[in-house]
Amino acid sequence: MRPTVRSRRLGSRLGTYRQQSGLSGTELAAKIGIHQGTWSKIESGKAKVSPNVLVRTAQALNIPAEVAAQLEALRRKADEPGWWQDYGDILSEAVQMLIELETDASWIRTYEGEVIPGLLQTRDYAERGITAVSPHIRVADVDRYLELRMRRQKRILEGLRLTAVVGEAAIRQQVGGPGILREQLQHITRMVRERDVTVQVVPFTADAHAALGDSFVIIQWPDETDPEAVYVDGVTSWTVHERGGVIRSYLHAFGSVQSQALAPRESLDLIHDVIKDLR
């Protein structure tokens, strides 16, 4: 079974605290009474952590009580089934992974060159995109995909910080026709005005940048000891990166494309201009 995002986050945080303590994995395993191999699996998220093991680990590493309570909450959540599992019969592993990454995130940065990011799509825009990509999909499944998309967007209403950089093509291509695009762009302006959402547009006149031909999502969680993750989805494959060097490369790419984008206020002005042209 694939380790859950939460179990990997828990293991990574415990690994960070272990390293800060100066103990090796073998030394810590001996102190808390488990095999070194078991501890290694815990740090990689491949083994469950029992309440007792977590308590002994917190004591051995001198983890403050408040932080230990946060780790216990994360341990409990790691075993809980995600709400998205109700849609498991229609979801690819890639989409399940993305939703799992999004669920506890505090800040999401995303770059899309040609389409509006899923977390900002209206129902009609999303429906046209789904049927265009999968023309043979059953109507009942389309409805469930749309229901799922709208449930994902509740994270924005719950206070998720979203920074989206999109290519100018994304705000001009008339997915579903001019009426649907107009409603989509109006929805974006409302989200920017009412929620913690920033949208920047890379104009057609922009120079080359490090994210050309790519699209990706950078996930950040509330605790500073949680490592960031990057989700990259292609036509035939998907990848989640969690290693520091790769993360830094995507952070650089996002900074590069953001530097070529219009400022947030100028981006909204351009979006308003496109809305006017669609009337």
C-alpha cells in the first residue's frame, strides 16, 4: 500500500527532530525499544506509528508537549480515510495524490500555461474541459467529477492561500464559448477580491522563463518542519517530488515565471479587458 501524504509528513517531521537531536536512527530505535528497520520505515512513512511509540519518541527527542500534541493529531489523521475515497472508482492515482496533498495545505502555488487551475474553475468551465479531454466519459461520471472539483475548492473558502500564475492563453481561450469564459474570468476576480487568492498573468509578450512547456503545483503545509512537495502532471504520467534539490528547482522555476508575469493589479486589469471583449 502506498504511504499516505500524512504518514510521510509525520515520518519526515520525526526524522527532522531526530537529526536535530544528534541521534542516529539506530540509536533512537534502541532508546524507544523498536528495531532500526522499523524506525527507518517510520521516517519514510511506510510504517504506522503507534501512540506509545510516538510518546516514547517525543520523550527521547525532548519534543515540546505542544508539538507532540500536533504530531499525535497528525498520527491519528494518517489512518483516517480521505473524503475523496468515495470517488475512488473514477479517480486516477494521480488525482487522488493531488487531492491528498491539497487537503492539509496552507499555501498552494501553481503554474498553468494554457488552462485555468482546477481550484479556480467554474463548474461549466470544468465540465467542458473534462468532456474535451475524455469525450467517451459517461454523463454520470462527469457529474461526479464536477462534484469532486467543487468539493476540492472548499479549501479556498476555508482559508487556503492560493497563488496562481497562468499564461495569457488561459484567460483568452474560449473553453466552452465566450459566455462560459466570461463567467470563469468573473469568478476569478471575485476569488481575488474575497479570498486569499492571487492571480498573475504571463502576457504573450513575455520573454522565456524556466517553466516554459511545464505545469506544476507547489504544496506547503502550516508547520515549518514539513517539507514542501511538488506535483507535476503530464499527459501520460505524474510525479510527486519531495527531495530538497528538486523542490528548489521548481521554486526557482516558479520565481522565474512569476518574474515574467504582470503584477497582480495589472493582471486583474488585463482580465477585466478580456471580459469586456467577450461582451
